[in-house]
Amino acid sequence: MFGRFMPTEGKFFEIFNAHAKCIVDASHELELLIDNMNQMEVHKQNVQTNRHRGRP
């Protein structure tokens, strides 16, 4: 029964892991933004880059 919920596309886990990495990278940049407000623009751009990179 559980097999019905598993993805049928072979690259699902590869795509899932790549998306998870984007989330982790963006979260790290967000933390850096909060800790280094004097470099806000750089970290804001990095967060946005990771956010767009995670879209299919």
C-alpha cells in the first residue's frame, strides 16, 4: 500500500535532495544576513539566488 505514495519518476530523490540543499543554503545566508547587517545587500541577494535556484 505504501508503494502507491512513492514517486514514479526516477529522478525524484535527486531533485528532492537538490531542493533541500537550496533551502539549507538560503537558510545559512539568512542567518548571515541577520548576524551581519552591514553586509545586508550581499546576503539578501544570496538568499534570493538560492530561492530562485530551488524552483523547477
